[in-house]
Amino acid sequence: MDFDKFYLKYCEKLISSIKSVDINAVDLFARMVMDAYLKEKRIFFIGNGGSAYTATHFA
């Protein structure tokens, strides 16, 4: 597979993934995080392997 085909396929999958995100779930999550922050509560983000790396940057 040449780079152009790879790039176009990657972009198609990326766009499809973004379109599949439930914006209401993201909004609810953001509100829950903000509520916890304002109440000085703790939130733990946990991952394993690559997702652990993502969790540390997310927090």
C-alpha cells in the first residue's frame, strides 16, 4: 500500500471514529469532572500500557 492510499484510509477511519462519538456522553463526562473539581473531590484515571500513558496526560 502506498502512502497516499494509507493516508486516505487513515483519514476515513479517523472521520468515522469522530462522527461516532456520543457528544451527550462527552458533555455529561465533562460536567461530572467539573462538578468533582469544584467540590474538591478526587478522580482517578487508570489505564494499562498505552492507555496508562494516556491517563497520566489526561489528568
